[in-house]
Amino acid sequence: MARTSFLLLGMTLLGAAAFARPALAQTTPTPAPAFGQEPTATPPAQAPPVTSLDEPSLEPGVAARSYLQPGAHLTETVNSNLRSQSGLGGSGLVGITRVLGSLDMKRLWSRYDLNLNYIGGLSLYSDSWGQPTQTHSLDASQRYSWRTGNAAVCDSMSYLPEGSFGYSGGSTGGGSCGGSSTGGGGSSFGSISNTDPRLSNSTAINLQESLNPRSTVTFGGGYSFTDFLRTTSVATINSHGVNAQAGYNRVLSRFDQIGVSYGFQQFQFPTQGAGTIVSNVVQVLYAHQISGRMSLILGAGPQFTSVGVRMLANKPPSPAFSTVNLNVRASLKYRFPRTALEMSYARYTSSGSGLQLGSKSDVIRGGIQRPLNRVWSASFDAGYSRHTALQAAAGRALGGSFQDGFTGGGVTRHLGRFFSLAMHYQYAYEYFNSTACAGGLIDCSHSFNRHIADVTLSWHPLPIRLD
């Protein structure tokens, strides 16, 4: 009898311990942070208000930690038409060697966090015409949170030898400083010559405040510029822009929300004879978002654009004119068990990417990423854009319209814990209509075509803990 009692008591204690173990694991306190640092912040929600500058992310949630991670990248590229000569023949093969370094940092506190991402280095060309060039891209963001909302300031800077739309230049393309319900983004389109480096910067401020559990208001604004640092015979137009927007969001269900926003944009061109472009946009948006799996955003509304008076030499002033167009935003992100899919379409007014004095732009882009096995992964992306000039050709600016597109894919293999090897191919083209080609600014048979292939060896050590 005593032996049976002891056996029953032992089984009871083992069962109790088994049931209690998960509860103990959940209540175990986290390690104390390093001296001088507050507890780490809770990661931001993955379904932000649809009218905010924040973009939803489908990345799997990870523990919030502060870290610093350096990296080094060596890229060998072959470009069939680096100088963007017209026609299908191009200008011959040119080899490019890029030596790049990168640094990622995340610093978390109880109410705010800081993110820095930088990549940059030197490019060396095999032909006698090419001179060594630099490539730099820096994205920085600072977020402060309180009980009912948050504020974020971000800055995105890039120094590139060509536009960032589909740029295949060693894993950097000039980041985008948040999204926008009125369109825009951080990409610049078109590149007539690789000898015209451009400095671009975009700064944005985003505020959001919850009125109640279902209603949120957002406010945002920013300033951006693109300056060409070298002048050649092709069109290179500097542009400056400011924007502001306000929105109201209403949660309909666990996965659905709607919003309405008003946006203001202004583009100026520090070139004699260029008129100022002012746009006012009203947009209605709908979002269906499942955290970590899917994000669908649809938005549309009228865009009222006016172009100011231009003063041309030896000609009477041209009167201001106004147009009404449809502003559209559509994006889909979906994460399958092993595949990530992303597609987007936008119609909006842009600065002209240094080629035109403002453009009506239609932009389509899509991409797929999928791991093939434990060490191999593959990706494919493609994009197309069409731009119609808002102002006629003047000075160094092109008129008419031009198209810019690319398609490509690649594979990546992990080489141990710290190295990876990536191989990528891309086909890019640009097409200019007869109006854009007029004026003798470019040697135009309407199309520029390029084939680009590169191999990149990357080194990433383990992240350095900062907490």
C-alpha cells in the first residue's frame, strides 16, 4: 500500500510539473538590459493606417534587439551598353568591378528606436573612357511612440551613377523614405548616360494619433531633391519638391480598414524658363491586411495639377494651365509557406527624373522570392514605367514621353555562416518617342537596350549585440 501511494504521488507531481512548465516559461523575466539602456521597445504593428507613410511588412516577427552588423561585397559586372548608345547594337561590353561596404544598425529603447542602413563603395571600369565612380545609399529613421500614437522621421540619401528604378549596381538602389497615399516613392527613372551621377535625398515626417480603437488620423510631410553633379550633352534637370498630406482611417473589421486622404505636392526646377508644378490629390483607400501573410491596398482619386507661367528667351510668356487626372495606388504583398510575392501599380505626378520638367507617370513593378533548399534561393523581378512630360521641351529638358523597363532574375547560395554568393542577370531598355528625341539633346533612334550580368560575393559576420 505504501509503495502504491508513493507511485501515485510521484505520477501526480510529474504531471503537475509537465503542465506547469509552459506557464513558467512564459513568466520567466527577460534578461536585464545593459547599463544605461531602457527595456527594448515593442515592435511596431504590421498593419499601419492605410493613409500613413508606413508600409506594411510581411517579414516574420523576431525578438526586438539592438544590434550592429557590418558587411563587405565584391561585385563583378558585365554591361553590354554602359553608355546607353541608341539602337540594339549598343556600345560594346564593359566590365565593372565594385568594392562595397555596408553597415546596418538598430537601437531600441522603451519608447523610441533608431534604424540606420548604409551601403557604398567604389566602381572601376574596364574601358579607357570610364572613370572610377562612387556609389552611396543611406537610409535612417527615428521613431518615437506614446500610448495612442507615434511619430517618425526618416531620411533617404543616394549617390548613384544612374536612376534607381531597376538599378543593378551591387545591391543598392537608393532607398525610399516611406510610402505615400498620393504616390511618389523614392525611385528615379531613366538613364541616358552612366557619366551623369546624381545626388538624391528625401526627408519625411509622419505622425499618427488614435482617436479611439477604430479611428486614426495621420499627418505627413517632406522635402526631396535630385541634383546632377556633372553636365554632359544629355538632359539633366535638377528638381526640388515639397509635399504634405493628412488622412483619416477607420477600422472595419479585424483585417479591413478604409481611409481618405488629402495630399499636396509642389515641384520646382532651378532652371530658367521652367514653371512650378502644383498638385492637389484627394484619395479614398481600402486595405485588407493579415499580419505576416498578406497586404492588399487599393486607392484612387482625382489629382488636380497646375503648371505655372514659364519665361522663355525671345518668346512671350506661356500661360499657366491646369489638368485633372486620376491618381491610383494598388499594391499586393503575399507570403506563401515558401514563396514571397509582391506587385504594385501607381499613377501619379513625378518630378521628371532629371529628363523632363515634371511627368505624368504610370509605374508597374513585381517580384518573387523563393528558397530552393537550405542553401539556395531564387528571385525574379520586373518593372515598367511610362512618363509623359507636363511641360514642353525647354533648355536641357526633353518633351514628349519616354518608357523605362527591366526584367531579371538570380540565385543566391550561402557559403557557410558568413559568406554568400549571388548571380544575377537583367535586361533593361528605354524608349523615347519622336517628340522627346527632338532638339538634338540625345542621339536617338528611339531605344536604348542593355544586358547586365553580375556576380557578388558578400561577407556578413554575426550581428554585434548592443544591449
